[in-house]
Amino acid sequence: MFVGLVTGEMVSMINHADYVSRRLLVIDRLDEAGAATGGYLIAVAAVDAGVGERVLVLDEGNGARQVLGDVKTLPIRSVVVGVVDSVDVA
């Protein structure tokens, strides 16, 4: 899991059947200080997150399929599982 920043939304006309009616978000990875690392990925939105919001991303296929409700067949690796209100580092 990691914290990221939603920088955009991906839209396509032709999708794999398991991506129909799912929002795809472009996520910038953030470091411990909250700065962008330059790495990004595309993740399925399991929560209502939008551009400019910090989010918690699960980047592991089996966990992503469990969150989305299909453990065996979904071809999905990354999913946004939460909107981050604040981060406190001790």
C-alpha cells in the first residue's frame, strides 16, 4: 500500500469486460513527506476520489480482487481503497 495523489482520470472507449463501469484514476506516488516521487500508475477507484485528493492505494492483485469482490478472475492489480484526510509521521 502507498499514499498517492490523484492527478487525472483515464477514459477509454474500448475496455476489457471487467473494466466496464469502473473509474480509472491516474495516481502519482508520494514519499513520506508528501512530495511526488515521479512514479505513477493507473488504479481502479473503489471509493469516490477525485483529482487533487490524496488516496490510499492497494497495489497487489489478490487484495485488489478481494476489495472488488472477485477473488479468481479480475485482471486488476491496483485499486484506490480510501481517501486520506491527514498523515502524521512520528
